Amino acid sequence: PRTTSISGPRADGCDGSAGASKCPARELATASRTCGSTSTTFSSERNESACSLAQYPTHSIRQIHSTQCYIFLVDRPDVLREALSETGTTQSQLSQLSGVKQPSLSQILSGRIEMSDEMLDRLLSCVGYRLEVVRRPVRVQLDRSSRRRWRMHQLLVSQLSPETLKQWTPVIRRNLRQLRRDIRGEPHMSNLDRWQRLVSSGDVRGLRLVMTGLDTDSIQMREVSPLGGLLPEGDRQRVLEEMLR
């Protein structure tokens, strides 16, 4: 059967904020419809030979892959909007079908109200679609400083255990005191408080997440990391050499 699919990364996945997070993986949400022997996602009637970027808003397009035409949309509202367009369904009609008030639908489609996968699936089902989520690993692009900090913490986290944390605690507390003297403003001060709580509670799991996470919070936490001086000098030099390549 001929298939044309339109997919978009989940807003809570990794953006790189996203959403690109969770060491790292991105989730692609696809709405699909089946009619007889033809499985179609949104745009079965389009001429595949003429399928092009020009058919879609520039802000919506992430990537094209061709056997037929695979178009990756940015977020859930784009997925729902395309389904409504393909079926000729108005917001008023969708409101009647779903029981969701039209002003709320308008805010959902504009992105002012966050829409969960469950809600998207429910709304898609009203116009004959279902939601599929496909997971694939995506390498996160970091600036050089953020990548250097991530790499150093990645090497250090392999040595982290409840025992080593106890050994490191005097150095970490000394570094925290120094950072508090040198740093002002948010989110840095709140992140120093968070480091303090993680270390004081012996939260090894929480520390691992912060040391290796690629979400925005973890990246910002590492900007004021109190773990300086704990990584062996040989490992530190190796990371610096990697950054020069």
C-alpha cells in the first residue's frame, strides 16, 4: 500500500528542551489513518511526485525523507491542524465532536494551552485518525562550553557512588561556598541551592541525572557545578584535547 506520513516531535521530548533530553532520545508523534488497503497519514491525495516543502508552512518543516514524502512537523498542534485540514473539519465541528469548547481548541491549536498525547489522540480520533509515537535516538547539538562540561561530568559520573560522594563532600561544600561568593542572579543561585540539597541528602540518582542530563535544567546546573577539582587531571586533559578536534 502507498503511505504518506506526517510526523512531529513531542513537545515534552527533547527539544532540545526540549526538548532533546533523557540522554538523549526524541519522540515523533504520527497521526495515521487506514482506508481499505491504503494506509494514509494525513495526505494520501497529494501527488507524491510533486511533494515539496512549498506545500507546508516553513516553520512546520523539520526534515524530508523520500520514498514517498515524509514530513516532520514541529509539535502537536501542527499534527492536529494538518488532520483538520486534510478532513475539512472546522474548529466548531471538532468542538461538537469532542466536547472540548471551541475557545479551548483555539488556544490548543495556537500553542497557548499545552496538549498531552492523550488529548491529541482523543481529538484525532474524532476525525478518523489515531496517534502513533515512534522513538529514535537523536544526537543533541551543544555549544562547545556546554559539551565540554557534559563530557567532564560524564567521565566523573562513572566514579560516583554513595561512598565516593562522602569522600567528595568536603570539596563540594568548599566549592559551593566559593560559587556563592562569586555568582549572582537566577537561575544560578537556585541551582546552587539544588546542588546543596542533592549533596546533603546523598541523592546519587539525582546527581547522575543532573551530571548527564541534556535538558535545559541540567545544562544550566552544570554551569555552576561544584564538582570542580574532582575529575582526575588525565581525564580533564583528554576532554580538552577532544574539544580541539
